[in-house]
Amino acid sequence: MSSVGDVGGPGAAPTASAGSSDDRPVLRVVPSPSPSPDSPSSSDSGITVLTGLHKVRVRLPDESGALARLTAAVAGACGNILSLAVHGQDSRSVVDEMLVGGSLGAEGLEQVVRSAVRTSEPDAVLVVRADPHELVDAPTRALDLLVQARGRTDDGLARGLAALLHADEVISVPGEPAADDERLLALPAPSGNWLLARRGWAPFTVTERARAEAFLRAVDAPSRKAGYEIVLSTGEELTARPATGDEITELDSLLRTCLAGLPDADDTGSDLDWTAADLRSVLVPPGGGCLVVRTDGGALVGLGSALLADELDPTAGAEPVLLVHPLFRGHRLGRWMRRKLVDHLSV
């Protein structure tokens, strides 16, 4: 499957991803050559040139107006805030992370920010040079790294985790290490070892710990089974696969066939009233899953779908909906679908 990775910011261009094992092209941000220190910050056409990109981390009190004062100060110094993320820290403060472009250097930008937040604490304001690749949003970056890390050894996971956390290094150790420093982060690896991240330029936040833990859980999650082979007592072979949502016409036919034999069914079919959207909601239920069963010739003869018991209540459990073609009843196919549907949803 082709992958679209980090995209965003000025100068985006398609290049080959260095981390890809098959050298497939992946979109990456390629910055324009930086102008010399003596170059003007704007061209003759009046378009401002991005002469510097910095990552700014600021510990702010969790109070109304704090962020507004900070952004106003950066804008007043001709800084362009290209991205902003808020990290949870403790009950009294948060950490705001910004990517700021402009002609102001790191020292000047730090002075502006410290003046705005009125603090002299060393770790309250941190400003470092940033890479244009960081302009991609955090979820996209995490998904890109996750795809690259799945199935890798601890060393491969360590590289992915280091990129996700912008850590100086991540090493694998056999036992749980002591991590009593905010610049150390210890996490259990799927192998049973521990991954220890170190970062000198900024302490790890609560939000970053949560991201790292979710990253490792996703890496270790088993792949969903693509399908199942079924052999009936008659020797006939069937296959069950996840529904794609394109089986609307086939499902309509199966529904009418199953309902035609009911005692109250109307021979004219006038009571059978549903829309294509109704059928698609069965095939692609929100928060659930659906398996379709086919014969060796491709005919749809069974369906098992997990629909929300109450669409207005997101906490409501899923209820199975089972359909079996009349010619395939009596083989315990419905019971099999119910069990496999539960297995399918639990992975």
C-alpha cells in the first residue's frame, strides 16, 4: 500500500523516504536553501522569506488569557506561529509547544517569550532549532512512524520512539531502569525488555508519555485476521471475509430471500422498505464490524454484523445481526458467525 507521510509547510516536495525498506516515494518536506545571514528577510516581490524555524516550549499557568499573552508577544516580534500543541503537565500548569518561523534568533525569541510569561525559571522556557519535517501534525507523524516500526526488533522500536519523542537517544535495557528524572522516560517494550528515552533539551510531559505508551501498544497489537475458511458437513467450502461496504445489492437480495419465507411476509414485497444507506450501515456499522460469507462461486449466503444497540448512546454494546440463506440453514452457520464475529471484533 502506498504511503503518504510527512506533508506540510513551505517547500514540500516528493522524495524517497530514507526509512522505507522498499524505497517507495513518500512525500516529505524539503526546505528551500537557507539564505545567508546578510540576506534580506523579504524579496522584491514583498513575500516574506522564512529565515529560521524554532521549537518553543513554554510552561504556562493553566489560567485564562495566558496563551493569548504568549501568542501576542511572539506575533509582536514578527514571529509566525506555524503549529501549536498543548501538553498536559500537572494540575496547575500546561506546556505549550510551538513551531515559530521568522528572522528572530533563538536567544531573541527566548527573551520575548520570557518577558511575556514573566518567568526566569530555567525550564519554564526552552527554545531550540527545529527541522522543517516537524511541521507535520503529530497524529500523521505517529502513524507514519507506527507503520515503519511494526514487526521490528527493540532497536527498530527505539528508533521510532526516538523520532516520535524527539529524544536524544532511546536504548533497550533488560530490567526496569530508574527514571526519577523528568528528562528520562522508561517504557516496557513488547519483547519484555524496557526502552529508556533520554532528552537533554526538555523534560518529557505527561502527554508525551501517553503518546509513547499508545505507540508501543499499537506496534504490539495483533493484525486482524483477513478471513476464515469454512467447511460444511456436506463438504462444501465457504469463505468469510470482512465486508467492504460495496455489497449493498447482494445484501438487499439476501434480506428479501430470508424474509420471503416468513409467515407474515407480503408476497408483493411492499412491506420490505429500506434504503441503500440502511444496508450500508449494516455492512459498515459504526464502532462495530461485519463478516460476509460466500460460496466457492462467490454468492453471498450469510452475514454477521455488530450494530450498536443504541446509536444515540456511544457506551451501548454491539448486538449481532445474523443472516443465513435458507439453503444453508441447519449447518450451525449462524452459531459459527456469532462466535467468529466476537473474535473478529476483539482483535
